[in-house]
Amino acid sequence: NLMTGVTVSDNHSTPTVTTSGTLSAVPGTYTITYTAKDEAGNIETKTRTITVESYVGWVRADINDHGSVGNVPTLSNGLIAVKYKSENDITNKWYDYDIQMWANAVSVNSEYRNVEIGTPIPEEAINAYFVWIPRYEYQYTNLGDNYAGGTKEQPGPIGIRFIAQDKTTASINYKVHPAFKFGQTELSGIWVGKFETTGTEEMPTIKPNSTGQSGIVSTAFNVSRLFSQSNNLYGILVSADSHAMRNSEWGAVAYLSQSKYGKYGNASYSGKNKEIYINNNGSSMTGCSSGLPTIPSLSPVTTCTYTYDQEGIGTGASTTGTIYGIYDMSGGGWEHVMAYNIGGYDKDTLMSAAGFTIYPADKYFDILNGDSHGNFCGSEVCYGHAFEETGKWYQDRNVYSYTWLMRGGHANAYENEQGIFAYNSENGSDKRSFRVVLLDE
């Protein structure tokens, strides 16, 4: 509005004001001329110089401007669509999975929930970031020791085909990923926390450059549920289901990252750098990057070596290699996932160890029934869970668990063995990081 901040007065009448000159959102300097004329025909002119600076950061996205693959993200849960605006913008699209630009959405303070497309969303107005994982089927016939056509050190691409919500029978040599079934509900996709959970147990957030929370399994579960509770402060509807990430949901993100739609398919990275860079921050700071897929020695830092928004060296720690991916899935802190193994202990023992006094519904967990030979699903393959299908890929740490599971590795431990395919055993009572998943059933 060119009249913002402009006032005009006259002794006898209210002058009319006209303007000449143009103002654009393109960065630059613009000159606007204001001409005031009263009833007697007296004229006065003034000029105004306006400088438009380039904006770098998140803005509200146009939900109708997007790529052609993958189910359109659901936003009836109360999130708003955002895209990252930078000087190197190549598109105004909300998302385009063909160029590793996964759909992002945020929970914001009330004053930003109805802003216009293109409006900058300041960091202080954002409560939580989420990333959309569309429903897909994946090629399972060349995984495991076939390394999707690559090697243990440099696995090849996992074949991914995005599919409609009502497609439940997979194509030949493919399986519908199990993360897209919640109880008896077939899902079009899932919203995954972009970072490990931050904030406090009473007021959790999901933000970069912040200290991640840690808690026992039951704490992780209960805190994650707060995002969709009645009268929540996030603008997220009660009908949306928030919960702590299940192991199958971790697997869904991992497989998509190792496909042409994820960091593996990002032409900006080659060779070993296609692996997700490690978050080497030893103080549980979210969104950090070491700038390396492996760390030569155990050398965690107390600040971010590189932040999540530094192109290449920082964004290389995301699942896409761009700012549109998911972070903290390699290093940072070991993350609880809602998965336990009844092959070694009974359910009551496991739930009690994790701090549960009232048992949540089974749909919130992956209940595994492993055997004594280290197979989480007994004689069957645990399809989609990133266990034997991706075992030791990138030489990530794999430790069988008779109890609860954790994923991703820690900045402080197991030299060169952190990674998106890493998993380890834990008893449920250790305080660990965790991640939120949001559905729109």
C-alpha cells in the first residue's frame, strides 16, 4: 500500500492524492512521487524513496502450485503450507519431489494462521515444522545384501512409486510401505517432525537451533500427544492424530531418502556424500550438520558446526540434501521409536519398563515378535522397517533388541556408525530424543 505512512492536510479542504512510479517485491530501490491537489487547484509534490531488501526465510506457500508426483498433502489438520524463499530460488512451488523439494508445513501463532500467500513467517511465530511423506510402494527384491545395486559402503537407490490412498495391492516386486496404515485406516501420507522434538514437556515445539528434549518412552509418547489435544496452542485440530514416531514411520522416511526423490537422487552430491551428513552436536542441538557423512574421530561439538539453512554443508544433513528435508536422523541423539519386541519379554514387562501405567492402543506401536537369531519378525522379513532390508548399509550400527528400539545414532558414540539406517537396543527407561508424527485421519 503506497499510502502507508502518508498524511496530507489543507486549511480549507481535504486534498486528493495521486501517485506515480511503481513498487515491486523484487529487491531494489524505487522512487514514488506523491501529488496533492486541493479544491482551489493548489498542487504540492513530494518524492519518497523505498528500498526493498531481499528476504531469506519461510513464507506462506500457494497450495495450488506444486509438483505432479505424490498425493497432495492434507492440511485440514490446522497446519499452513510454507516454502523457503532465498536469493537462489528456482521456483515458487510449494513442493516438487522430483527435485528433492518435499512439502513443508508449520504450526504458527494465531496472528499468522490466515496471512496471504508470500507473507514472511518469522521464526518466533513458528511452533513446529512438519514434512509430508506421501504414500508409496517400494521395490523390495534388490535390498539386503544386494544393496539396491550398490555396495555396503555406497548403496544404490531404493525404487519408489507414489501411489493413491486406495491402492492397497502392490505392483509386482513392490510392497506398499506399512507406515501408511494406522490401525485399520489407509493413509495418503504422514506428516513427520522436521527436527527432533524441542521445547518443554508441558509446551513442546519442533524447531531448529534448539535443544532437543529427552525422556523415557512413555514421556516421549505423552509429550507427542499434546500437539493434537483439546484446546492446544498450536492451531492443530483435535481430529488430527499426533504421536511419537513408530519404527515403520522411521523406515518410510529412510527409504524415501535413499531414492531418486531423496538425498540419494540429489545431483548436488556424489559418492559417499550421498549419505546424510551427521549432526555432530553433543548438546542435542537440532538441525546441526558436521558437513560430513562420517566423522573421523569422536569429536562432538557444543555449537552447530553448520546450521540447517546453510546450503550444501548444512542442508546435506537433511533427507533430501535441501532445506526441504528432515533433519537429525543421523547423529544428534538416539531417538526412541514406538516399537518393542515381545519375542524376549512379555508386553506387561516391556510397558512397565517404559513407564506406562495405562497402555495406549496397539496402533501407536510396531509390535515385533523376534526370535533368538536376531530376526525382528521371526522367520519373516520385517518389510519397510529398515532392519534386514538395509542392514549395515553405509556401515551404520545395527544391534538387535529384545526390548525397545532407538534409531539414528548419537553424536557422542560409536565412531562412524551413526546414520539413518542405524538401530540399537534400549530398555525403555533411558532418556532419549524423540520425534512427532501427525496424521489427518
